[in-house]
Amino acid sequence: MRPCFYSEPSPTAQAPLQILSPPFSLFELGDEGGGSLSSSLPSISLGSLVMEEDNDNAFGKLPDHLLVEIFVRLPIYEWGQLSSVSKHWAAIFRGESLWQTAIARRWPFVGQRKRWPGPIPRGLGRRRYTALYVSEHVIALDGEIDELVGHIYLYLKEQLELLIMPPPSNILHGTIIDQFISCGRSQDKAHELASQIWLAVINNLEENEHTFLLLKRIAQEGDSFLPFPYSRPYKVLWRVFEKLFTDFRDCFNHSDYCDIMACAKSRFQPIPSSWLGY
């Protein structure tokens, strides 16, 4: 049974906007990045690589650039184990060469521009790889790969997962809109992409006390009279209430339920029957 959370968050100062490390491990993303080695390289497995490194034999003596070429051809889910084999291999996975090589191999069409305008920076190789993966697999872009979308997804997810409550959602939404517009997107496109990112992040938040309190706070935030595209998307607010009344229904006490239902009725008519009943 899902635990119920009745405690209120302690009052704290709002955290400044910041960029944190990726919210999930690349080594858990799956094996789509893998592939067979070229004919010029021997057939290898993770087990053989680990054994060779432990024995200080062939693979242990290869120069870093050849190790990088081997590693990027192995499935992503094995990279975590590879990086823990030795300090030498761990340093390779912390460096830029492996990630830039992996990006060039998987997304050869991606440019090498290191900076773009706006409040959300691009980051180094590992973050770029994560952002590109998110753009390809998490955000539905009809087959398009948009690195900027991936970076904004990471930024928003990190902000919403801060241990102390993040800035109000309208500030985060405004930051996202500013980033898209500064990179040349139209207002309509910026609003559309921001909505997609919000929905993807909300759908991928863990079901825990922090998420319950976060969604409850977003639901109770007053509507600011902001012009398009800075106004909060209707379908995002709908999804916030929907998750509260479905995924977190058992976490409400009676007072909370009545307060959130009153907020829902002030925004949406009619209220879905699945939201009703405490």
C-alpha cells in the first residue's frame, strides 16, 4: 500500500536556480547505445574486459583513446560496471573524451557549439549525452532530436527534485520560455515545447512524499496574470491535479483534499468523476 504523507513542509527560504548533476544514471538508460565492434577490433564482452584489466594484460595496456573506442561500442548499461573496474577506467568515464566520442558516434549530426544564449547552460559531455538521450527517448518530438529540449528537461526535473521546495512554477516556466525564445524559437513553439517538457517531468517524478507536497503546492499556487506564452499551460495544471487525485489520493487528509478540490473546481469544469470522493 502506498504510504500516506500528512506532514507539512517546514518553511524554508527558496533555493536559487542552479544546475545540478543529471537526476538519473546514464548507466541505467538501457542498451540502445551499444553495438557490435567493427571488424578491425576483436569480439569482446564485459567479462573479458574486466578480466584483462585485472590481469594487467592486453586491454589493460591499451592507450586511452583505444579504450574509449571500445567502451563506446558496449551497451550503456555496462558502463557503470566498467567505470568501477579500476581508477584508470573511472578517470576515463569522468573525462570528456569518452562522452564526446559517444556523442559523435551516436548522433554524428549534432553540432559542437559549446555555448548558447539564455539562462540554462549546455554543460559538458556527459550532460550533453544525457540531454540528447532524453530528447530521443523521453520527449515525444516525432523522431526529431533536439538537444536544447533535453537540457531543459534535465534542468526542470532537477529543480523540482530539490530537497527544499523549488521556486514557484510560474518562475520555472518563465525561465524555460526565455531559454527557448533566446535560442530562436517562436512564442507558440516555446509554449508547446515547454508544455511537453512539464508533462514529461511530472510523469517521471517518483511517487514519494516530496512529490506529493510539490504537486500540492503547484496546485495551490495562485494564477498570475501573465501574457502568453508565460502563462502556465492548462494541460499541465490538469495533469498536476489528475496525479494528486489518482496517484496520491491515499495521501490526503480530509482538510487537504477539500482544499485541493476547491482549487480544482475554481479552474476546471466539469470535474472528472474519478477525482471525486475522499
